[in-house]
Amino acid sequence: MGRTPLDSVDVQIGYLRWKIVKNGYEPIETAFGGWWPQNEDIRLDTLGAGPANMVHVPGGTYRFWSADPVELQDYWIDKYEVTNQEYKAFVDAGGYQNQAYWKEPFVMQDRTLSWEEAIALLRDKTGQPGPSTWELGSFPQGQAKYPVGGISWYEAAAYAEFAGKSLPTIYHWKKAADGRGPLQNDATVLSNLNGEGPARVGQFQGLGGFGTYDMAGNVREWCWNQSGNQRYIVGGAWNDPEWGFAVVHRLMPFDRSETNGFRCVKYTADLAQSVTNAIDPFTFSRDLTKEKPISDEVFQIYKRFFLYDTTALNAVVKSVDESMAHWRKETVTFDAAYGNERVIAQLYLPRNVVAPYQTVIYFPTSAAFSAISSDNPAEMALIDFIPRTGRALVLPVLKGMFERQDREWRSGARGFRDIFIQMVKDFRRTIDYLQTREDIDSNRLAYMGASGGGRLGPIFTAVEQRLKASVLIWGGLTPPQMGKLPDEVNPINFAPRSRVPVLMINGRYDINLPLETSQRPLFRLLGAPEKDKRHAIIAGAHVTPMNEVIKETLNWLDRYLGPVQRQVQTSKK
């Protein structure tokens, strides 16, 4: 583009990758979305001045969610996650036999373990010292450059000590991940999320704002700070959805799941105690259990906001895709209940099942508000079990989602309210359309929502009476740190009026929607009879193992929609 300083250069808005070079200095690779940050000097380091394979991150004030802001000094962070090959050097050097590297007390369930007790737990599949994913003290063949996984927090901290580095605090990790500007959705699209397994470090091109790779996806990464008796682990893994990058988890420090990895930092100054202390930025500023729903009289007024005139749908089947083994896909459009807009609906119709089909209408996660196309949503990996097991799945593109993005919902609480009222109307119009199809059993419709769809689901099920069951995955009352929703669209006011049989599925250790202060208060508010309510609490954080989600969901749908009637295959003689 030229030599700095550059003046009057037009740059396209979007996710851009930059490279800055100068003779005698280390080049900088960076990426960010939208625009170049204002009033920021970019410092180049002289060749060889920094640690090998680490990138420089400038200091400054950083705030992690609602925690108090902290001041950070400049530091270095690994460009890539620690690999199997690098960790093998630690194992071969006797890392599991040298107590000097293991500086933190071993604590399990509030009991301090001896050195011998703790080290005996840190074994591979064959009983040798090493990560839980290894065998015979070594990593799988051909995976030297893959990130090490199956690592407890204690093992990560010991390796960092061996390497002359440190585990990053949550502040240092998050600042490096946030980068110089908003990465939008593009960085996660280019990372190893929604995948089938870990990949060689740097293979995916999700470049961070300071030159790091794989901070989104591949393996989750341990951080130094604790909360209670747990430690933070962040970044999402290969089997997490795209929005898993933004989810902050806490795990017991002895957890050795295959998705657990790490990277290291090197500090240029001693750390203040405020940065290394235990931290819990998720304490709610309001006690949601004490907030009361509005009266029935006021609710009846609010409910009218979601009414609309019944007009012609003018539905059109835009495309049909027969390429999938377990379903056929139809893309349909029809008139919205307002303006001159068209609603898009993606229908996944099961094969080898007798029509008319039971149908699940799905409200997606927040990824739908940044992704640009509903044609092949990454989230399909989370929900394809519905058509695979014999029910139709409908993904309506509601106002503000995918191709119908609308920035008004970001303008504030009132902007969100106005958009959300249109979203509910779109949802109801989707049911209007389904009732016109002979291959859909409109008497067996269910709502399913995940994360944001789990939080907002009670509004849909309170307003729409044609649903026979509801599944709220990873939902709860909206955390106060997200702002107080207007009464007209606050689930607190709708949950008691939602009487459809409801299944809630949550992670016991979800710090975004905590069990006692978010999940259980919503479950208690839901108006379904007690015999028609179930709260399935699964071991996990905000995103829980999908096998448990699938089992609970299918059992619930079988109970309230009835078993799926499959076609009987007959042979001709």
C-alpha cells in the first residue's frame, strides 16, 4: 500500500489482514475488522530482540467483563499453542519427576494432595507420565505439530515453569485475543471450530490482532486465574460452535479433557497482585430471584404488540437440495407481517419417515446475528440430529438474522425491543406457512432454542399457542451485565405465561448463566405444570456435551410429540 505515514488511502471496511515490515525489525502480522484503530502507534521490535515464536502485545488498561480494570505492561505471548513436540521435550527431560516445576499446591475437592498422590493421577492411556491423550509416554504418530491436549491446569503451569515462561492471566489472554479492533465473525470462520478434531497449529488462518494463531478453536487454553476452586480456560475447541470462542469456561484444575491445551506468555515486568488474584466478574449486580413479573392486566397489553393481520403468504419455494443422505432441504420465502419484507425459512425434511412430519422450529445462537448466510449454517452441526432421527427441522431467518441483518437491534434496549417484536411475528408467520403444507403435521410442532434462543424462548411459547413442546438449551434469565431488557420483551414477564411442556438443558458450571442465579430462577418461573417441566443439569459449562443434549431432547420430543413413524422397508420377490 505504501510507506508510512499513509495519508488519504481508501480502505475497504471488513476483516483485513495487514503486514508491516522494516529492515532490521521483526515484521508484524495483524488482523482486525472494520477500521484501523485511532491514535495508536505500532511498535516494531528489532530483529532477535524478542523470544522466539512469540509476538509482542502492548500494555495498557484492560477490563475483563464487569471486573475492575487493570493496568498491563507490555508482554510476549506464544504465536501458537504449545505443541505435542514441545511438550514431549518436557516429558523427556523428566518434567514429571522434578518437583521444582510444580510450584502450586495440588487441590482436589477442597483437599490438598501430596506430590506423590497428584503425580500418580497425571498419566496417559497406558499409565505413563503424560497427557491423557497420549500412549506410552508419547503423542499419536504424525501429530508432532498438533496442539497438546488432555492437559490439566497443573501440567500446563509446570510446563510453563520448565520453559521459563508463565501461564497467561485471563487479562493477558483476553487482551491478546481481542487484538487491535473488532474481529467480527470472520476470524472464527477461519479457525478450527465446528471441526472433527485438532489440527496442526497455524494450519487455520484465523489470525489475531497481534499475530497469534488458533486463539479461537483447536484446543481451549488454560489461564492462570482461579475462581473458587476452579481455573479459567478459554478460546473454544475444535468441537465447539463458532461462538464458543467468546465463551469463558471454568474447570477443576485436574480436568484432563482432550480439548484442554494452552499457550504461554513471557512478562516484561512483575505482575501486580490485582492481575493474578482470584476473580469472579460474573457476580450479578441485581438479584433476579427478587424481580417480579408484571401483572396479568399489563401482560395482556404487551401481548397485543405481537398480533398482526392475517394476509396472504405468497410463499415461493426458491430451491430444493436433494444431496444429503438423511434429509432434503427446501429454501422457502413468504411475506412478512409488516412492511414489504420477505421471511426466509430453511426446511430440512427427513427421509425414510412417513409424512406428515413432526416439526421442530429452531431459534439459533447469537452467531445468526453476525453470519451472512443461512444456506449452510455452521450451527447445523449442533442440530442436524433432528432430521437425522426423523423430524422436520425449520430454521426461520427472523428479522436481524443472517441475510436479514439489521443493526437497529444493537442501538439499545428500545432498538432491540422493536426488532424482537418483528422477530416474533416472523416466527408466527412461519407457523402460518407450515400449516399450509400437507407434509407437515401442524398439530405436532415444537420450539427449540440454544443459548440466546434458550433465554428468549419463553416469549415465543407464551405468545404462540400452536406449540406442543419446548426445549431451551443453555438458557436462563438474562444476566444483568447484558443490560436490563424492556418489560415488553423481558422473559421474566413471559415465562409464567408459557404453559407449554418445557425441557431446560444446562451446564452445571455455566458462568455466563449460573445455575443458582440464572437457570433455576427461570425454571421456577416457567408456567408449565410441574409434571411437564424438566431441568436437565449436565456436567459442563455454557456449552455442554452434545450426546447428553441429544438424548434429553429426543426423549422429550418422543414424550410430547409422540415417537417418529418410520417407513417400513419391504423387499420384492
